[in-house]
Amino acid sequence: GQSLEQPSEVTAVEGAIVQINCTYQTSGFYGLSWYQQHDGGAPTFLSYNALDGLEETGRFSSFLSRSDSYGYLLLQELQMKDSASYFCAVSNEAGTALIFGKGTTLSVSS
Amino acid sequence: SQTIHQWPATLVQPVGSPLSLECTVEGTSNPNLYWYRQAAGRGLQLLFYSVGIGQISSEVPQNLSASRPQDRQFILSSKKLLLSDSGFYLCAWRDDRIYEQYFGPGTRLTVT
């Protein structure tokens, strides 16, 4: 089956850089996704990596190493509005549904 | 553009009562549809998914069931709610040709 591990909490200050790691075990790999969820809201898509390397989207970047079954989300120039939960996700064995990690709560302080 | 609707937004139900949550998607056809549950402060647990009308896959055995009576309609049901059914229920859809999954606004269910 699929399983994902990510830290439960991360704290940082405004303007800093933070990295949220994710390790996964999966019987079939279709890519690693990242989602953001603000308190009380629905998750929203941030990024997707199917191949090794770094994908950059504005202040957010995501990295994947398939040989290490590892990825991370890098958030730069942190802002208060980045305080949220961040989830990594992989597809189930059939590639038809996303399985999510337990999430990392990021707290950004001034 | 595509939109996803869920209702109700909040629900308080007594233990042993039935449940019906509805989700509809507009602006797309033959989407993959999903139900997730999120307990307070916890991760997203995949409950059911559907790749077509009448096709339901269950990820976690429990007292919940799902149905897809129409292409863009996904219903989550229970005959008798348990206290442990409390949580934030999220419907999501995905086009089979892309990887991004879109979530509805969710239903916050409290079983008392």
C-alpha cells in the first residue's frame, strides 16, 4: 500500500525559507503532489513532480528524488498568509486516487 | 470553467441517524470523483472514489456508502451515524487526463 511521512509541525518567521520534507512508499508511482489547506478551508493544489528535480512556481518550489522516494516543498520569502497545513500526496496503486500524508502545519510569525 | 458544489456546509446529527451528503460538479464531463474525510487536526483520509457512473471503489470499510447516480453527482450516505463519523467531509474531482485534484468547500459534520 501507499504511505507518506512528513513532519507534523514547522515554525518560521516572516521572510525566512522553510523546507517541508516528504518520504513515501508506494507500489506504483505516478508523481508527488503538494496541497495547501488553510484552517477551515479546502485543500488547494500547489505543485506536482513526476520526474526528478526541482519545479519552481513563484515563491514555492518542489523537489523530487524518485530513487530516494523523497520530495520536499520549499517556501521562500515567507508571509503570514503562508500559515497553513501542507500535504504531500501520491496516487494509489491503480493511479486513480490521491493518498495524502498527515500534513505539516506551518506557523509563520512576525 | 469548472465548479464543485457540496451541501450542506455544516450539519449536526444525533448518533444513529441517517446521513446524506451531496456533491455536484459543473463544467466537465466524466470526472473522477472522490470523498475524503478529515478528523479535527488530522490528515485527509480517502473514503470512496468513482471513475464513472455506478462505479464505486471503497478504500476504508466502515458504515458509510457512496453512490454516483449521475455523471457529475456523488453522494455519501450512512444508515446510522456513529460518533466517530464526525469530521470534515470533502468531495473532490479530477479530470483523468491531468493530475490536479479540485476540492469542494466541504461539509463539517458533528455527530452528537
